[in-house]
Amino acid sequence: MVRARRAIREPLTPRVVRRLPQLAAGLAALALLGTAVGAEATISSGAPALVAVPAAQVVAPAVEAPAAQVVDDALSVAEISRAAQQRAAAEAKKKAEADEKAEAKKKAEADKKAEAEKKTKEKAEAEAEAKAQAEEKAEADKKAAAEQKAAAEKKAAEDAAASREERASRSSGRAALDASQLGAGAGKRWTTVALNARSAPDAGAALVDVLDAGDQLAITERTSGSWRQVELGGKAAWVAEKYLVDRQPKKASAPGGGAKAGVSGGACPSGSSVEAGLQPNAVAVHRAVCAAFPSITSYGGVRADSVPGHPEGRAIDAMIPNYSGSGNALGWQVAEYVRANASRLGVTEVIFDQKIWTTQRSGEGWRSMGNRGGDTANHRDHVHVTVR
């Protein structure tokens, strides 16, 4: 017998809902059929035999729908349930992966932000530390400069006080000595260098004469410190005793070419370097001072300066040894010697011991200068000479 072809079914979901009672009955019938329909196998002592149980002996519950249709519907429901479970599992997995990815991204962004904040903080701390170090160094430099300046000012004040005390002491000594009174004769001496003769035993006293090297002098018994009284034209004068000898020195050879009248023009041991770049008058001053004061061995010539003189080779410095002590008297001897020979040497200016003399204001004698700071700036350690 040929089955009639089924009509096209309506959508599955309404159909399943409508047939839920039948599905329940079908499932129960399937359970009973699994136990009632089939064969029971028993094993005897002989050959195995299969005893069939008649189906008529099994009473099945009444089923409204045909069994085949119920089974078909049950399978459809199972497939739908399994597909739904698979979809749910896939969606849950996809959601878990998305959550994990979002969490990883969030963590990466948080780590990146934390790292950026850390670097910003470290940079700010480093800049703050560098700024603090710079401020500390600036403060230390400022403090050191202030201490150095204070030390220089203190030393200048001490030197000035010592100089005043020394001069006061010499002045009081001269007052008691009466330098103009001739003492008893004590023999003869000869000068070893061109030597200043003064009215009193003081480098600041009036210059009486400039004696040539090798001159014979009549000395007296009177002395004052490093000074010896001599007789010049029947009057008392004072010279530095260390430049006197008791025997006539050998005559020096004639001065070299270019010398000024009355002063030495011979080459000086220090001339090889100092005279480089000097103008002729400055060279003449150097050689004259070098010959008259052999104890001075250091000179300054051409150098950069903010004022005219040294840069053009028209100035020379005679550095005075032990200038803060006994050398002060030597410095004044050099200054007075150059001043006395200014016209012959082409000198226009002499500076020493914070005093200045110029040809333009020669009638005013030595004039005081303002305090410029250190001993070199105040010309205490050297005699400065400027020439035409």
C-alpha cells in the first residue's frame, strides 16, 4: 500500500508547543517499548535458543498519535535543544574571550599609564634635584666669592695699617734723630748701583740726588735701620747701606747703543723675553732699572689690558721682591730713580704703593690713589712706568 504524501508542515515551534501532550505520551511509550518489545535470550545446556515473547502479552498504554510521528517529533526537540546548548556554549566562550581580551587591554592601558606617570615623576624629581644642586653650587660660589673678597679687603686693610704703623715708627725715629745733623765721619764707601740719596732715612723722603754706580761717598757713623748717613756737599743725606761697599768696584764697560745720558743702556738678563714688543723708551727704562737695581729680576711688559700702556708696549712693571716688608724701601728707590730720570727716559707716569706721579702734574709730587682692591691693583708689589 502506498502512503499518502504529507503536506508541508507548519513552522516547528508552534507545532511542538501544540503537541507537547503527545510528546509526553510518546516518550512514555518509548520507555515501555524498550522493555516489552524485543527478545529475551536464555542459555540452556544444549544449543543456545532465542525465545520470543509475543507482543500480544504486553499491554501498551494508549497513544493518541502514531508512534513514528511521536519519535520524529522527539528527535527534533532533542536536536533543537542540543543546537541551543551548542550556541549558548559558543556564545559563552566568545563572551569569555571578549571579556578576557577587554581585561587584558584594560590592564595594558593601566600599565602604560602607570609607566608614563612613573617616568613623569622620575623626570620631575631629577629636574628638582638638578635645580637644587645648581642653586646649592651658586650659593657656594657666591659664598666663596664673598669670603675671598672679604679676605682681600682684610689683607689690604692690614697691609695699609702695617704700612701706616711702619711710617709712623720711622717718622717718630726721624724726629728724635734729626736727620739733617751730620754725624762723625766713619770713612769712605762706593756705590754699587745708581742710588737715590734722600733727606731722611725713608723711601718717601725728599730726593736729594741720584748717585751713579761707582761713586765714592764719605759716610758718617749715623745709621737708621737699613739706611746710612752720607755727606754730600757738606750736608747730610741718606742712602740704602746695602748698596755700599768698602772697596772701589771695577769700572763697568761703556753702556750699549741707544742708552740715555746718565743711565745704563746695556742689555739686561731678562731682556730676551720682557723687551719683546716694547717701545724704545720702555726698553730704555727696563735696562736702566735692571742695571741700577740688580736685585730686581722680574719684569712685566706687553700684555692685554683695559687701559692704554701695556698693550702698545709703552709700559713696563718692575716687580719688587718682599714688597710687603723690607722690599717697600727698594720699591720707592726704583720709583724715585725713574722719576728723577723721567726726562731722559721719556717717562710720563710712575705708580707705586698706591701713589702716582705724572709729568703733567709733576709740581704736585706723589698723589694718593683710590683703593682698587688687591696689592697688584694698588701697585704695592710692583713699580709701574709709562713712557711716551
